[in-house]
Amino acid sequence: MNYFFGFSKWKHQFMQPFLSHLNRDEIVFINPISKKNYFEEAIKKGFDTKSKVYIWGKKKFPLIEDFAYQHKLELYRIEDGFIRSVGLGSDLTQAYSVVIDKKGIYFDPTQESDLEVILNSTHFEDALIERAKKIRTYLVEKKLSKYNLYDFQNIAIPKNKKIVLVPGQVDDDASIKYGAPNMCNLKLLELARKNADDAFIIYKPHPDVLVGNREGNIEETIALKYANKVVTDVSLESVLSICDEVHTMTSLVGFEALIRNKKVFTYGMPFYAGWGLTIDMIEEKRRKRELKLDELVAGTLLLYPMYINPTTLKVCEIEIFLDELEKERELYKFSYIYRVKLRFFNYISRKSQLFLRIITPNI
């Protein structure tokens, strides 16, 4: 039997396409009314020494984790992939990509992950590198990123100035907790200004923070003490296309900047740092070799995640996924009815989540 912990109830349905290799009768989600009762709930539902364990991200289930360690159970951690959807995960939008990691998880550099092993040890064949190059070109040409929600807009910038993008993150995000401890958005802005004193700095808050779903907001008047401009309802590509450098803690934006041949400074230890492609303030000694850009892309986007077709919800290769994702984004862009429908759903979703957090923090 396969037991899933830390998956809020709305994730149960969206995970099903990624679990097509498992018998549906052997998939058990554990969502007790009280978080303290997760172990007892699992035992009642048959959890034993032959079970497999799946945990969302870095959520803590110490009794389950200790049991799994003692009995040598297979334990996997699951998280959203690097190109996710048209819409925010915090709005309960269906994810079309996830990673399922048996060693750790990509955003936690304190321990080895499957992605780190891939990047450390894979011999990247020419055919794989060619696929990675085409994927990288496609992402740049189509202006695709993780959420693909906002429209591309031209941003006024000064001439003859270095342009630096500082992407905001969610303050309580696990990638900061594990990969950039003691950092926050405001400290990142301060360090970016210190290290790029003569630059024109653009600060782009995280979309989850902007819509009020997550923590990490900086008042614009405070952000403008260090940044020259704050941008909100624009696509990531709107800023990446005009910047020279990205300064980040652990944001995926750093990876998206690399595939657009931008210079990237990291103040934490994201998965794409330590391979000779970024300027890093922290060293990770487990990362033992230098990679070429398309080797990083191949490992990160081709070998590590799973993808499903947004139309059929069947497991597929990344090329099919990206083509269908682009069609969905175009539908969102040009269909007024579809756009209004999605925005209404997002509004209801946000209000519902606020209510659920009050009455039960385990949903």
C-alpha cells in the first residue's frame, strides 16, 4: 500500500494522473482532523512495514519518518515541477508537472536529492543535449515560465545602466528555510543594492504574495529604498528580457534567467547553484563538477520531473506538455469567457482557503 502524508484535500485529485503506475485501490491519503493523529490514522488504514511513504515537500511527520527509517521503507517526497501551469498553485490550479524524489527534494541542499545525483553523475548523451537545447529555445521564444499567468509588457528603463532583477519569494518558503536560512526579501534587496550599487534595480514580488495567499510582502515605500522600480502584474519575461543580472536567494527565477543567458548571483544554495554557472555566496561541496548550461537543463527539465498532458491528463514527454500548455495560455489570453471563469474560480479559492485556515489548519 502507498500512503500519502501532507497532501491537502484538493491535491488528492490532481495527484491521480501522476500516480497512474499505482493501483488506485492501493493509494491512501492520510488527512486526520487533528495533525497530531496522523500516525494513528495511518495505522487504522493498514500502514505497516510493507508500506511505501509519500510526503508533500518538506512537511514534517516524525513518527512516520522514524518508522520508515527503522523498517527501511521506501520514502518519497513530492513537489511541484519547474514549469507548472497557467495559474498559481496557491489558487488550487491543477499542476501539470511534479517531481517525485526518493533521496531528498531539490530545494533542500542540506541533503542529497535525486536531482543532485543526476547533475553530479549523468553522462549527458548528444541526443539528450540536443533535446535540452530545443526545450530551452522553445521556453525563451514562447516566454514560458512556472506559472504563465501575467501578460508580457514593455517596462521603461534607463539607457546605459546595468539592469538588475531581484525576484521576491515567499518568506516562509521551504527553499529559504533550508537553502537560505536567515534571509528574507528585504535582506536580499539590501544585499543586491550593496553588490550592484550603480545598477537600476527592479524588484518583482512573488505572485503568491501579491494575491495575498502567502507571506513575504514588503511595503513599496520600503522596497524603493533599495530598488529603483517595483513591478507587479507583468509576466516574468517582461523583466527577464531587459535585465542584465538576477540577484536571488533560491528562486526558480535564477534558473529561468540562466536559460536566457543572464548573469545570476545566488545568496542561498538553489539547485542550479554550485555547478559553475552562477556567482554564489555559499559553497556546496557535494556539487563536484562544472556543468554546461544545456546539461543543467537536461537534468532539471528532462530527467528529473514528470509531466502530464494538460488536455488528456496522461503522462507525457515535456515536448507534448509544453505545446499543450502554450495552447492553454493562448486560450486564457484570448478567450474572455475562459479568463473570467478562471479568475472567478481563483477568487472563490482564495476566500475559501482563508476560511479553511481558520476552522481547520489541516485542510
